[in-house]
Amino acid sequence: MSSIVLFGPPGAGKGTQAARITQTTGLPQVSTGDMLRAAVKNGTKTGIEAKKYMDAGKLVPDSIIIDLIKDRVQDPDAVKGLMFDGFPRTIPQAEALSNIIEVTHVIAINVPDERIVERICGRYSCGSCGIVYHDTFNPTKQDGVCDECGSTDMKRRADDNEDTVLQRLSAYHEQTSPLADWYDGLGILRNVNGDKAIDEITKDILIALN
Ligand code: AMP
């Protein structure tokens, strides 16, 4: 069983790359951001609590996130391992994960801060299949129509605005970026330049995984 962590600032392209890498590795993609947004949409107790933090661009408390992951690893498809996208985001989350599942590769997708705001503020996704697009860097071929599934249900995230992005970026630097050293100390961190064409980044990640 091998599990992968995709690590990087908000807007680094973790979700986009995870959706591609999952096709090669067969490991299911686990995005705590997607799980939380589903909980918010369904109005669950977790969703109501998490929404306060998400709207403010702050990290949701570790206990909530760790409970979500403990439940997720019980699903039958987790037996071969999982690909985590946006988790762990703090040292306590990484410590908890190490007691739950073995992480064999951590891929850090590096993008400079000055590129993050333009990346996040232009992004949208298909409400049906979840593929992520960008107004400038990766638009749909036909305006408003998903290339993958043909849906016209395009969505923008409530927290993808300039104010929240700056808060999310500062949470990343203060609470999440120390994880790079933590995983490097375990000898499983691989760095990838995320400021390139999407296909090239995918190639680099696949090389780093081998
Ligand atoms: P994401 O979709 O990964 O950008 O996450 C969106 C928001 O969900 C973040 O800004 C946090 O508020 C929250 N979130 C997602 N994953 C985590 C996590 N592992 N730890 C804490 N908060 C998280």
C-alpha cells in the first residue's frame, strides 16, 4: 500500500494534477477541501462549523479534519492507498496521518506567491465532473461548456476572491509550509516546479513518483 501527498500553496494546481495522476496510479483522490465543501452544501454539523473558517480563509481545526480522514480510510477503495490533495496542512495532521496510513511520496508543487492571486481569482470548475479551468491559462474550448463531460454548469468557489486568497496564503506560510522540512526529514519529499504548463507538471510529477 502506498499513499501520496500533493503539497503546495493554494492555487498551485494540486487538484488539477491529482485528477490526472489518479488516472495513472489508480489511487483515489482525497481532497479535504472537496469533502468540506460537500459537508457545507449538505448542511452537516461539520459543514456548519467548518464554513466559518473557510469563509475567512483560515484552516479548519485539526480535530475536524483528522476525523474526516479517519472515516475516509475505512472506505473499501482505500486499501491500495490514497492520493491526498490539500491534506495534511499542519504538523499535527501529518503526525495523525502517519498513524493511519503509510505515506511513501510527498510531491511539493512550488509556485511563487506573486502568481497565486491571478491563478486563484481566474479559476472555475465544472459542477458536474469537477474538472478545474482558468479564464486565461486553461479555459474550456467552447465558452461555458465542459471539455470533459459537456456540462454547462460552471462554478466559482466562494473563497476564490482576492481578500480570502491573501489570508489562505498567509495560513499556508505559517502553518503548512513547515511540513516541507518535516517530510524532507523523512526522505520522502520531491520538489516540482508548478510554474509551467499543466502537461509538463504532470510529467514531472510522474517522474518524481517513479
Ligand atoms: P482547498 O480546497 O484545499 O483550497 O481548501 C479550501 C478550504 O478548506 C481551506 O482554505 C481551509 O479553510 C479548508 N481546508 C481544506 N483542507 C484543510 C486541511 N487539511 N486543514 C485545514 N483546513 C482545510
